[in-house]
Amino acid sequence: MSNYHIKQFEEYFQVYRKSVRNPEQFWEEIAEEHFIWKKKWSNVLSYDFSKAEFKWFEDAKLNITENCLDRHLHTKGDKTALLFEPNNPEEEAEHITYRQLHERVCKFANVLKDKGIKKGDVVCIYLPMIPELAISVLACARIGAIHSVIFAGFSSTAVSSRINDCNAKMVITSDGSYRGSKTIDLKGIVDEALKDTPGIESVLVAKRIHSEINMEEGRDFWLEPLLEEAYADCAAEVMDAEDPLFILYTSGSTGKPKGMVHTIGGYMVYTAYTFKNVFQYRDNDVYWCTADIGWITGHSYIVYGPLANGATSVMFEGVPSYPDYGRFWDIVEKHKVTQFYTAPTAIRALAKQGAEFVEKYDLSSLKVLGSVGEPINEEAWHWYDENVGKKKSPIVDTWWQTETGGIMITPIPFSTPTKPTYATLPFIGIQPALMDENGEEIKGNQVEGRLCIKFPWPAMARTIWGNHQRYKDTYFSAYDNKYFTGDGALRDEVGYYRITGRVDDVIIVSGHNLGTAPIEDAINEHPAVSESAIVGFPHDIKGNALYGYVTLKDVGESRNHDNLRMEINQLITDRIGPIAKLDKVQFTEGLPKTRSGKIMRRILRKIAANEIDQLGDTSTLLNPEVVQHIIDNVK
Ligand code: WTA
């Protein structure tokens, strides 16, 4: 029996038991048999929850790009590695074979070296979903530079704060990007960001939309001429398994975004192993994940996991609604996609448009459907199952996080019986626990609690860049000897898990994690604003939308409230990006506070969700009268 590829439910249980009985032995076998290492580890795992220290495959040497590229050259050199589908359906798709990808990564790596990038340097990548994005990520990994991809929808302020936080030396961007019928001036955003980033020495610019842009002499370089001159050979840097591979920022409930650090060896083993099993990838399959590489889903399941398995991975530049709502299905038909992995928010948006956009296309190639990023509601699950999967393709509802690196709770298709809205069972090696408010583990089934993981797994983030204390405090201080996820979950009568949502102040809007604090900070910058509080409320398509309660400095503020709303949303767009805009803004005389002065978001959430009969006891508030005032003024 191969532990690497699980094909039956019985086998899942057997392998799972093995993986938790003796995790070190289990992961050692997977690592040894399915990857290439330049030197083996001296120790499979060492860890200390109290210090938040975790090491996998200590002292091992490798380069992840040799596992993702070089080793496939003999057997799969002419197989498509990346299949690039452009924004405009009239533009031809590009099939990049393993051999071509290897060459392009090597050339790019040589350009990075020429520009002074060395092992351990940080490179920020701010690119649209074009091949250069995947190639630049791999080029960094080739030479041991640490990549930090910033989703190309973030504003210049968000870009500069990330660049400064991780001390990046270089930015890789493009002249602009296509998004449906629009173009976005990415280079303009980078120029704005770089006014405030002393550490940046150079900027590489890919040409995509052929717009007129500003190029700063001595700092900015067009990528193409440099690539043309670069050598097509570049030896892979010898890396330690525990060297950082990348930094990826995610929102926290307070403070600035957290630069989650993932290291090479464990991340590679776990993303490859999960990819193989969760998508049941077979040799001639065409796998498509619709996420952006700017998020963890794209890192793990467009780039590293698929390429480590020699898979064909589709990269789509555009949006599901352009030129019409049939675009996803058009692409599935055109490239005979076999595995399709998307987010509930996209499913809900497409379901709203009606089935005719799906029915036009031949989706018979599909074998497995995936969902990620937020809880999938029952209606969306059934729509996906009936209209896209024709009730033949299992849906894998995969729960995981930027911090976990790879998929943690998920069905294994064709093995685990699925159940709508349930992520079902822990993946191999993953030991979940539900905790109560007193810090006790809740045993047994048909229970609900806070979701923790009680044993290390190879792809877990190792730290927050530059702030290990925050890493320890956020994830390892709530419960002893456990990683706390920030999510709530229930376990049903057979032990299946259903994720019920965040239990902290992170709000997931259209699958994007947003912290309330940075949004409130942006609003509070408005000269007329005194204070603000953001909560989420249910939204048909986005899952959650943002509701802002704002108090003004001058209570009798005579300015037009609609204008103020627009100005507030503009500030949020400038500081964070359009994804964080508020759907509703209510101006109020005050915010409900505890006697210690903390805003009672629980009450504001109930009002926003129109559940005012469930406010609970408000009499202990510092200012209970404000609650009725807010309710009376809901529009
Ligand atoms: C939520 C995305 C329910 C969850 C990979 C988690 C989910 C956060 C699911 C992480 C799912 C992700 N069901 N909720 N299948 N997948 N989430 O870091 O709240 O962008 O904590 O990673 O998304 O989001 P992140």
C-alpha cells in the first residue's frame, strides 16, 4: 500500500491512524520516498509549543525548485506545467511546458542575481495573474531569496507598509493589469508606494498592458530585455529545510498585518502530499484553482503543490464575469479541466446569474470540485453539486489558513462521503481539538467549540516576520500545547467537522480576511470622524459585508452624510484597497462600551444582522442608552 496516494475510505483511516501514532516515522517515509534532497535530515521533528518553535527535517538540504521543475525534465519535459488563460478570451492561451518553465525560471533567477539579490534577501512581488508571477516566485526560491507576494488589489499604502515591514530590497511589478474590461495602473501604485520605502534598490517591470508609464532611471528596469540576455542555466542554491521560503501577509484582529513565514522543507512535503490526495490528481489531468497567487491558496495550490507533483496547473488572469458569467465554464470546456477549485463567494455570484450560463458548456471533463476560503452555505453547495458537478463530482470543502500552509480538514474525493457545509475529516497527520471557554478540550461527538490543532504538521507557519512574540501570543497562548486557529467549529455525530466561522475580529468578505482595526484606523483619519467600529453582517454573495458605525466629532455635523460616506470609503480604498469598502455606514451619537471602555462589538453585530431581539443584557454597559439610539436610526 502506498501511503502517498489514498484511494479508499478504509485506506484513509489506516493511513490516518499511522500518521498520528507515529508522526515522525510517517512524515519521514513520505519525505524520503517522494522528494529529492541534497542531504537528509538529522531529526524529523523537534518542537516546543511553549516557545512556539517547530522544526521539521532539521539539517536537511534541498531546493524546492528542483522538486518542482528539474526532476520532471526527464519524464515530463514536454508536459504543460502552467497553462495560462488570459483575461481576454480572444487572446491565445499559453502552454508552458516543464522544460520551458525551468528555462524561464533560471533566466529570471539570473536577472535577480545580476540586480544584486542574494540568498536571504526579500523580494516583493506585485503582479497580476500572468506567467511572470509564478516564474518570479520560483526564481526567488531558486536562488534562496524570500518572496513576499502582495495581492495586486492592495493600495499603495498597504504595499509600502508591507515592503517596509519585511525590509524588501526589490519589487517586481508590471506596467499594469487587465481585469475584465478594465485596466489597472499597477506601476503607478508602486511608484506611489516607493516614495516611502528607503530599502528598495530596484524595480523590475514586466510589460503586460503596454501603457505609458514612468520609469525611474537607475531604479526601474524593463524585465524583457534583461531576460533576453540572461543565461538559461542557474544552479539551484543549496537551502536548509528550515530556511524561509516566503512571507505572506494576513490580517489579524488587531494591529498591522502579520507577515507569516513559511519554511522550505515541511511546506514542500505537505503541500505536495495534500495536493495529490485532496484533488486525486492523475497524470493527464488539467487542474485549475481560480485563486490569485497573491493569496496562500495560489502559493500552495497553483504553484508549489501542483508543480511538485508534475501536474498541469491553470493560471487565469481574468474574472468570472468577463466577457460574461459563463467564462469559468468556457475555460473548463476549452481546456478540459478535471479538477476545479474555487471560493464560495464566486459560486454564489455565479448561481445568482442562473443556470443558463453553465448549461451552454460541456463540463463532462470535471472529476473533482473544490471549495475554500470561507464556509460554503447549503444553497451554494447544492448549486455547485447539481449545476457544475452534475451530481457526479465530489465536492471537497477544504478548510485551512495562510498560517497552516496547506489543507487541514477536507474530504478525500471518492473516499470520504461528503456532507453539505461540512469540511468533514482531518487530513492525514492533522489532530484537531475543540476547546471550551475554560481551556478544556471537549471530547466526544455532537459538540461545538473553538478549533485548535494539538500536534505540529509540516507546513505550519514558523513565525511572524520580525515579531516572534506576536506569533506566540496569537496562536499558542490561548491554549497550552495547541495551535489556536481563530475559528469555531462543530463536530457532528460521526465526527465530521463543520467550520462555523471566525471567533475573533477577523471578518471574511468574499473570501478575503479583513481585520477590523486597520479599517477603523483608516476611517478615523477622516477629519470629521471621532470614532468608528466595524462589524460583519450576512451578505448573499460576499458571505459577509462590512457595516461601519461612525461617530462624528461635531455631533451636529451639517455636512451631507452621503458625501461623508463616499469620503470614508475613499479613505479605506486608499489605505487598504477596494476589497475593504463598507456596504453600510451608520452615523451614530456614540458606540456601546463596556465599563472598561471597550467597544461591545457583539451588540453592534446583532444590530447589523437585524437580530435586535437577541441583544442580551445591555444594562451593564457604560452607556446603555446609545443602543436604542442606534437601533432607532438604522436605515
Ligand atoms: C476561513 C485561506 C470554512 C476560516 C485558505 C479560516 C474556511 C480563514 C474554509 C483562513 C472552509 C477557509 N470552510 N471556513 N472550507 N477555508 N476558511 O488565511 O475562517 O485566507 O480561518 O486562508 O478562512 O483564510 P486564509
